[in-house]
Amino acid sequence: MPLIARLRAYAAEMFGAPASPLDAEAEQHLAAAALLVHVARVDGTLAAVERDRLARLLTNRFAPSEARARALIERAINFDDETRDVAELVEMIGRDLPEDERRSLLGLAWAVAAADGQVHEFEDDLVWRVGQLLGFDDAAITATRAVALSGLPAQQVPVR
């Protein structure tokens, strides 16, 4: 159970606060979007091409429209600013998500890293770490990376 869900359950038990599964899901989506924003900004900026790629990737996954996806990105930027590191975001998302959902999120992270047409070394290292934090071994991370980056020329992807 993700950290946020555990905290909500604790608050509900101790103080009678309602534990809304919808809120927990929305917070998971915000944490996932913040994780992707973190990947996009690892080089210090969130370029327009990265913002556009994020909006396309988030639409229909975490937001019903592109306008809502862009609003989620703005909230995710602020959330990322308030978060210490990606490990905290992964904890909020939850390592107990089904494997296919974790693999999908990892694929999204690779897609964001490649938004400008190449994957820089810092981006590669960060997304690799995210894969480990999501509970994948090197072979699974390599396979997900290969699928997500299959459209990029080999010289645009760091050698592992």
C-alpha cells in the first residue's frame, strides 16, 4: 500500500477522517506526473518539447483531456519542487502496483527522457534508478528501455 494510502488509513482509524480511494488515486496520479516532471527537468529545465510530450502522455492515462493534463503538469511541477527525491515519489506511487502498471510508468519515464530526440546521460541514470526503485531488475529495465527508445538512432542513446 502506498505511503499516502497508509497515512490516510491511519488518519481514518485514529481520527475518524474519511479515507477516500478517489483521493488516493488522484494523489498517485499526481506523484506519477511529478516523477515524470522530475525526469524531464533533470537537466535543469522543462523545455516546451518535454512539456508537450508530458501532456500527450498524461492525457487519457491520468487526465481525461489535454487541458486537464496540462493543469496536472503545473500541479506536478509544484509537487516535485516540494519533494526531496524520486524515491519519495515512487513510495507515494506505490511499489505494490501491478507489474504492468509499474512497467508502463517506467516506459513513460523513458519516453519523457527522449522527448528532445535523445537521452542524455543524467536522464538515463535517473530513469534507470526509477526502474530499480519500482522493483525491476537490470534485465527488465533494459527490456523496457529498448522498447521505449526503439525509435531513436543508437547514437542518441547512452551506451549501457
